[in-house]
Amino acid sequence: MESKVVKVGNLFPDPKNARKHNERNISVIAESLNKFGQRKPIVVTTDGIVIAGNGTLQAAKYLGWKEIAVVYIPTDWDEAKIRAYALADNRSAELAEWDAEILSEQLFELENELDLKAFGFDLPDIELDEKPLEDFKSYDENTPTSHVCPKCNYEWNGSSK
């Protein structure tokens, strides 16, 4: 697989792209392109239709880029295989999950280096004031807990069962 640099004006968004990119998404992609450059080529047909990387093309146009790296799909692929690849490319990332502990640690480490919101991380529920607890013990039925009766204020420890 060989990448080539082509003129942005010679590429066209896929009219059958099932994935839509809102303004926030394009902004995040553009910020990534600004900060890190293009680190992976977009995938196009020989006639310049973008099969994977429509958001990247849109962000590159927004940034005023004149050229962008592409790879071409194999010329022996038929329309069905092209469509299947486009859907698989979009869906595969969507099905991944974050490891919350690792994500939190990395965000904590990067909070002073990057504007995390510019990269799509809205953190209203994640406190980054302190490093995440590394020795947090998970809850199980034997973990002592404190309870207070809402009517009489009686306090007890143990299971609420």
C-alpha cells in the first residue's frame, strides 16, 4: 500500500457516506490535524471519491489545505466491496470501548499539555484535580458500608439487604 499526496480539490466527499460529521466533529479533526499533522492517509477511489476519511477531508478543506495524503482502494474492488469497507471502517471504531482508568490517567497527564476540550473531551464528570487512585478497591458484598435510616436516623454498617 503506497500513499500519494494529491490536491484536495481533486477529491470529493462520498455521496453515499452513511456517517455524518457535525461541526464539533470537524473542529476536533481539524485541531488534531493542526497539532499533529496528517498521520494516516484517507482512502479514495481512482476517481477521487473518499471512501474512508470524509471528515478528514472536510477538516483539511476547513483549514485551507491544498494537498492531502491518500491511498487508493484496489482497482479490482466492486461497488459492494467498496460500500462494505466504508461501513466497516466507520463501525469498527464506534464499537471500541475506553478503558476508563487508563483514559483518566492519560488525561490527567496531558491536562497541562493540551486543550483537551479541543480534542473532544468534555470532562464535567471527570475530576482531574488529583491523580486517580491507583489502589482503589472494588466493592463487593463483604465491603463494610455505612447506612442511615432516612426516617429515624438509625445508623448501621453492612449490607442493606
